[in-house]
Amino acid sequence: MPRGRPRKIDPQDALKSALHTLWEQGYDRTSMADLVKATGMAKPGLYANLGDKDEIFQKALELYQDEMGTPMIEALVQSDEPLKDSLRAALRGVVHAKEGSGLPEGCFIINSTINCSAQPDHIQDKMRAMNMARRDAFLRRLERAQTDQELPEGTDIVALANFFAGQSASIFTMSQAGLPLEDLEAMIEVSLSVLPDASD
């Protein structure tokens, strides 16, 4: 019997599979053979559609940012809730973002920043820019809070934005380490306690 034609694999579906593998294994431990297996594409087709490992990793970062990072950032920046509630929701989002999604644990960008050492400089630059986008989202929300007089005049909102961006990474790390949910919630409340009162 003649062999059937190979199933055509959609490049976007292949990229999602590659993202899952890179997220789960990390850049350092993922080979092109792993990506071939994960995507179901033959190596020539994978190179033709998505590029080499570095190109696939960059595209995976962009896909993650588009589908998970940007919505969380926009939710924070556009939130009409009081400042403390907006920040609480953003920090809880780090813990709960993937519930029921079947995706690997943690934040892909933070995972990649912490756990990977072999990326070329241009990939590290891309990850730094994405981490700064997270920081800038906190800054933009804090700027609006200061304009709306939710924070005292003269509050160092840049320092606060850096602090809350750092706390989101810390909460992620402790979640990865198995800290119970109630303890993560307590971390969030302690983080929020640094906010100065507008009446001060």
C-alpha cells in the first residue's frame, strides 16, 4: 500500500509545543532533537518554519508575552480598583495565572532568567526588556495612583515599582519551592504593607 502523506503541522501549533518544552526543560537543557520531538516536525521543516534553537526561543518568548505577559500587564495598568487591590490582584496573578491551563510551573520569562546561563547576549537582552515591561507596568499604575492622590506627594514610585516587580519574582520563586498558598497570600499582604498612606 502506498504510504499516506505526512500530516501537515501548523507552525503556530508547533511553536506552542516548543514553548511548552522550553518552559519545562529550560533553554540550556533543550536540544533541537527535543524540539523536533515536541513539535512533530522534521528538522528541515522546523528550521524552515521556526528557525534554529535561538530563533525558536525568541519566538517562544514573544508568544508567551503576547498570550500571558501582556494581558497581565494590561490588567494592572488599566485596573480601576484602588491601588492596593490592583497590586494585590497582580501579585496573586503570579500564583494563579496558569491554573487549569496544563502549562508548566512558574513564569516562563522568570524561569528563563533565573535558570538559563547559555543564551546569547541578544536573547538575554530580550528577556531583560520583558522583565522591565513588568516593572514598568507597576510604575505606570503607581504613577496614576500618585496623580489620583492615593499616594503621598514625593513618594519614590520608581523604588516602589522595582520593589513590587521584585516581589512578583520572589513570590513566583517561593511558589516553585512549594510554599503553601496561605503563606504566599501572607507574603503578598506583607508586600502591600510598604505602601505609604496618602494621608501621611
